[in-house]
Amino acid sequence: MNKGTIIKVSGPLIVAGGMKHANMFDVVKVSEYGLIGEIIEMRDDLASIQVYEETSGLGPGETVETTNMPLSVELAPGIIGGIFDGIQRPLEDMRKISGNTIKRGISVSSIDRNKKWDFKPVKKIGDSVQPGDIIGVVQETVLIEHRIMVPYDVSGKIVHIEEGSYNVTEIVVKIQNERNEIKEICMLTKWPVRRQRPFKRKFAPDAPLVTGQRSIDTFFPLTKGGIAAVPGPFGSGKTVVQHQLAKWSDADIVVYIGCGERGNEMTDVLMEFPQLMDPRSNEPLMKRTVLIANTSDMPVAAREASIYTGITIAEYYRDMGYDVAIMADSTSRWAEALREMSARLEEMPGEEGYPAYLGSRLAQFYERAGKVMTFGSEDRAGSITAIGAVSPPGGDLSEPVTQATMRIVKVFWSLDSSLAYARHFPAINWLTSYSLYSSKLDSWSDNNIAKDYSKLTKDAMRLLQEEANLQEIVRLVGIDALSKSERLVLEAARSLREDFLYQDAMHPNDTYCSVNKRYKLLKAIMDFYYKSKELIKKEIDLDELFKLPVRERISRARLVEEAQINDHFRKIDDELESQLKHLFEVEA
């Protein structure tokens, strides 16, 4: 290792001299404490280093050692269910060493080197393999089968492979390459976090990521392999939305990154997730979740690295053939870390002090998502769905981070503080949000949910938009100025808002909404509108129409248990038909 000396200390940024043998993005160890840092700028023999730990007490003259290795994550069985900091140090292991306050310079392996895993080969001696091929499997958790893959720089014939119990550093496979060299492979690999893992080709996303949130799945859907942003002012529910998506989305694996968020919010995640049950498997949610906690009181430089750590872990499981969802909460805090480091480097500032490369860095993160064909002799598809929260100061969506994000993402869930204060969850404004995947998913929905699904969603959104226009008239001249058909639009839209778009995250039967329940609830509301629209042409009394008992049953349908859905909505259909018929006969 090459050594240099500290010349200048400026918060988390350190300038060291005598570093001419170091390279950009090398990991270094600073001072006698062994603080972990990363070189982010080289000028002659001067290296600017962002340090991922507290730098108080450091001064000029102390040593800096380069490892000549880039910042990397360890990839092996044992990641799922783990809770790591921004540079993949296991928080629970560090707590055992230093207590509740993390001490500087702690060196802890990201992956447990002693734990044994049952390795089961899927290849045999004599088989030819190439990069990306699966050579064996390990049951990492009840839900996740960890697939051991051939590294990208290895190919040839297997000369040794044996089932057994191994730790992650023990040799499980030996491969002889074309030059008759023997390559020994263990279950542990490393990958630089700033380098995208390769794949054969990328596909256009074609299937939805079912989140269990009605407003999202119905009007602003996200695909597996898609990218989305959740912007909103303080208190509008960004973190709650991301928690719901992490809990209930039908991804195989969830990587949740708390990037610069408040400690109490991350505490809620760390306390709540281990107790939650996966609705698909009835197993604890942590059996398919990775948590990366980098709170606002942790060193700012580690915040910048945390999203790269998370996306690299996501790419690793994508390469196994899994659908991975990654939540970054929030990219605004990450951008603030970029801004601070850029200012300390004395770079020319861009808009609002953010570095000029803000947009390109955001794009580099989001573009690592997608649905791909992975490396290997067998066709294997995997996907990463990226969802980033954005926290614009004062809710101003014209600020640089939000605008740069909007140019990249294809789904925009715009949170509205007025809806949040009115206790409408999720507080997604249906007039300012959008999804560019909606048209692509229409045929999928009509084929896999119901033939009239896309028509129902379009008609429902049209009602909500008409309601917004009619509300302006009502505020000016009163509801009496509206025709019967317009009043029916207001009533149907109110039902959509209160009975369909509103979702109680605390109610066990409403926090997650299945595809079947979502369709039947939407159809019941729209059936009332369609049939009433025909009746009001025959001079039916609107007040009597709106007071029909079946309306109460429809409004409570969202709280019905999953097992009773079909029976409940069958009764709603019968009651709606009979009550409308009775009303028509009475009025006639």
C-alpha cells in the first residue's frame, strides 16, 4: 500500500499529499484510526478524499494509506435480512462491538465469515461453464434461493464441485480455463459500487409491479424494471408511501435505502419490518428484504455512497433472475451530500449550489434499473425497479433535484400536502401525477385482470378530471347551477376519492389491496355511475338515488376480508340492480 500525509481537513473532505501512485475512487485508510475514505479528485500528487466517518480531531501530517482498490460491496449468502450502513458495514455487528454509539475506525466484515451454508451443485464435473452461469444454490432464507454464479472473468470446464456445508470463503468449485489454469471459486465475490454490473440486453418493461396501493396500481402504474419518483413537501407522506411499497409490492426482493432520513423514521422501519408478514408467503418480510440505514446524523459522505451500495446489491440479485425493487429515501438528501462535497472541492456551482453534474449522476443511478437478460448460457431475465423519494424545499417542484428527476423517470407520483392534511392517504394528487407506462399496460390488464379494466380506469380518471372543472363552477355560482348529469359526476367522483383512492394504511384489510379486490371495487363504483346515468334521463330524483342503501355497502367494501370479496361484491351487484329497479318503479 502507498502512503501519503494529510495536508488539509475540511469536514468530511481531506486533502492528502504524496498520493501519486493512487487512483480515482481508491479506498483509503486515514490516520491511526483507520477511517475509511474514497478518493474523489486527483491533482498531481494531491488526492481529495471523502471520509465516510467522523473526521474531528484529525490534522495535517497524519498518514493516509491507499488500498489500491475501489469502494466495493461483498456479495454472498447472508445479505438478505441484513441491516447495513451506507458502505455495507453490518450495524448489528458494530453495535455488539461499540454499543449504541458507533465508534470511529471499526473494521467489520460485511458478510459473516464463520457461518456455514449448505451448498447444492446444479452443475457437475466436466460441464463447460461461462460467466454468469449458475453452478450451485444455497437456501439463504425461507423465501430466497441464493444462486452462486460464475464470475465474469472466468470460463472453462468444472474439475471440482462437491455438495457440502461451507462458509463464504471456502472453495466450492474449481474451473479449468483454456490456458489450463485452475480458477478456484468461493461463494464470496466483490463488486465496485460505482460500476454497473453487465448484462446481455435490456428489455422494454411489459408487466406491472403490483404494489397493493389502489391509486398507484389503477391510475399511475409502475412496471417491473420501471423507474418512479415520489416528490412532495414535508409531511406529505413520502416515507409512508415508500414503506407501503417496500412492504407490499410483488417484487421478489426489496432493498430499502434510508438515505439521510431522520433517525426516528429509520427506527420505525427497523422495528416494524421484522414483525411484518409477507402477504404472498405469510413469512416475515425481512426474509426477502435488505435495509441500508444512513440517517441524517451519520457522516454526509457515506450518504452519497449508500445509493450505489444499494443498487449494486440489487443488481447482484437481479443477475440471479429475481425481480428486485429498490427504494431510495430520499434522493434529495443524497443530492445535498453531493452539493456539500462539491462545495468543499471548490467546484463551480450550478443551479442553487448543486454541482453541474447533478443530472448526470441522477441518471447514472436510475439507468441502472430495468428488465434485462442476464449473462449465462441459459436465458434468465431479472429486473430492478427503482423508486426514489424527492424532498423539494417548501414543496417547490421547480427546484433542480425534482426537475432533473422528472427528466429521467417515467412515473411521477406527486404528493399533495393539502390531501395529507385532510388525512387522505396516499396523498397522491391525481391531477398532477402521471405514468408513461399506462398505455403499455392496458393490453396486459385487459388480458390478465378483466376485459373492461382499461376502459374502467380511463372512465374513472375522466370523472375525476371533470369533477375538478365542475368544482370551479360550484365555488362560483353554487351546486344548483349544475345539471343532473353534472351532479351525478360530482357524486361518482366523490365516491372514487373517498371509497377507492383513499386507503387506510393502518387497517389490516385495507393496507394491501389485491388485484381482484381493486377491480371489483372500481367496477362497483363505475357500475353505479353507468346505470344511474341512464336512469336520470327518466327524471329520477337525485337525492333518492344518492341515498340508496347499496351506496353504504360500496363505501365499506374496501374493508372486506380477502376471502369474502367475491361473495360481497356479488351481493352488491344484486342489490344495485334491484334497488335501482325499485327506485325507477316508485318514481314512475
